[in-house]
Amino acid sequence: MDYDKLLTLSGELGYHLLLSGAEIYRVEESVRYLLQAYGVGPGEVFAIPNCIIVGISSPGQKPLTRMRRVGPHGTNVRKIEALNALCRRLCAETPDLDQAWEALQTAAADQTYFSTPQQLSAYFLGTAAFCLFFGGTLADAAASGLCGVAIGVSLIFMSRLGTNLFFKTIAGGFVSALAAVVLVALGLGTHINLIIIGAIMALAPGVVITNFMRDIMAGDMLSGLSKFAEALLTGAGIALGTGLALSLARMLGGAA
């Protein structure tokens, strides 16, 4: 058994799971099961949203440790599912480590994403539906959908610039509120508050809030608190961007 290869394989599996937005318990369990399947157990795994450390003790050798730093990432449920399926297959079949590595590289290299028109269509439908849910009219929903498209364009553009999540959220809140003001002034929609609320639901950190509660209940306090801080910063970014746009619109309206 090449313990260095096994350590690299298990560490990369955990890294790509974290990079895809998997929950902390899922990452640690997957790596632990993989080590046990290859006869190394239980192994030590420590993961937080931006780092994973894997350690094993091989017979007659010094303990080996591998650490990977995880950069900014979102959530890719499709890739999480593929990596989970790969982990289950590796645990059941325990192929040669070189074959397992090739399979992991293939799964990790899958960069299938929705096209930009598909993403913008989802932003339109999602934000329009939220506006209707909160009591808006059909005209309000259409306006909210257009604001959602503005958010989508803003996030895609900011992502290509390499901007961090906080500033992307501020930009998204700003353009959505500004677009809502313009659309209401043009007569498309009447309830600006419902239009903005429906639009900014595209920025709400729902997955992050769910995961931080799940981590805290599972005892992963450090991970849970870091995600809680991320949710707070996202909420602050939404409020700041929206507030700036509304203040600017009020100043311009007053000047006019």
C-alpha cells in the first residue's frame, strides 16, 4: 500500500467536495470511509469551509498529514452528487490507487454549467415567483423578474473580475434596487417594496444559513460560526447595496 498516494487521493476527494459546497459532515465522513475501505482507519480528518486536513498513521512509519486550502466557492449540487457516487464506488470496489486517482480527476474535471441565458432565465422566474409569493401583482412580478436578471448579469460580471462575495452582494443589491426604481418610474409595477424584496431573494444566503445550522447541531462549531459570519456579511451586503441605490434615487428625485 502506497500510503502517500492514498493520503493524496483522500485529501483531494475532500478538497473537491468542499470546493463544490458540500456540508462539513459529508466531507469528513467521505474521507474517513475511503481511508477505512483501503485498510487505514479510522484516520484523522478536520475540515472547515476553507481548509481540509487529513492525517493517517501507516504501520512502521511516521504519521502522514496533508492539508489543502480551499478558495472562494459556491454550491454545485451536481458535482457533489458525482463525487459522492465516486466515493461509494471506490469504497465498494477498492480499485488500484492509480485507477482511483484517474476516476477522481475525471469527476473533478467535469465543469458542466448552465449557460448564461439559462441562468438569467432562472433569475427571472425565481425572483418573479418570490414577488408573487409576497403579494405583488403580475406587473410587480415582471418588474421583479427584470431586477433579478439585473442581479444575474451583475453577479456574472463581478465573478469574472474575481470580486469577493461581499462586494458582489453589494453590487447585486444596488443594481436590483436601482432597476426597481427605474421600472416603477416607467410604469412597470407599482409596489416598489415588493419588487425589491422579490428580487433580493436571489441574493439571500439560504443554503449558507441551512448549512451553518446543520453544522452547529452536528457539533462542528467552528465551521458553523464561520458560515454564520458569512450569512451576516451577505445580509449586510444586501442591505448596504439596496440602501445606497434607494438613497441615490431619493437624492436625484429631490434634486429634480
